Amino acid sequence: MPVAAGHRAVLELSECSTGLRFSSPALAVSVWCLQDTDRSGLWILIALVPLIGFIVLLVFMVQGSDHGHNQYGSNPKKAAI
């Protein structure tokens, strides 16, 4: 059974809303990880560069956080101990 045009618009809006709800926390965590390594959250934009950007961002994400205090605050791993 085909979907009416009005229902299709509602479904597309619902899908867009769901995508935004799930991508916003992921973006926030990515920026937080970058700031743990003393990098600006704007480095997330390097992911827009095809292939190379994803690889660079992945390397930044898997690096350990700074040992001491940086411009974004203290080391969260050290504060837990």
C-alpha cells in the first residue's frame, strides 16, 4: 500500500528528528575526547575531508588524555582516582 504524500512528510520529519537526537550526544562526546587531548573541538570538522579526515580524527580519538591540567580543565581520569 503506497504512503500518502502527507504521511511521507511526517515520516521524513520523524527520521530527521531521530537522527538529530542520536547524533548530538555523539558529537558532544567527540568534542570532549578532543579537548581531553588539548585540541579544540573544531578539529571534528576534519572529518569532512574524505578518508584522510576520518583517519586523522580516529588517531586523535584513540590517544590518551593529557597527564595534567590543560586549557579545558583537569584530567578526568586523574580526578577519579
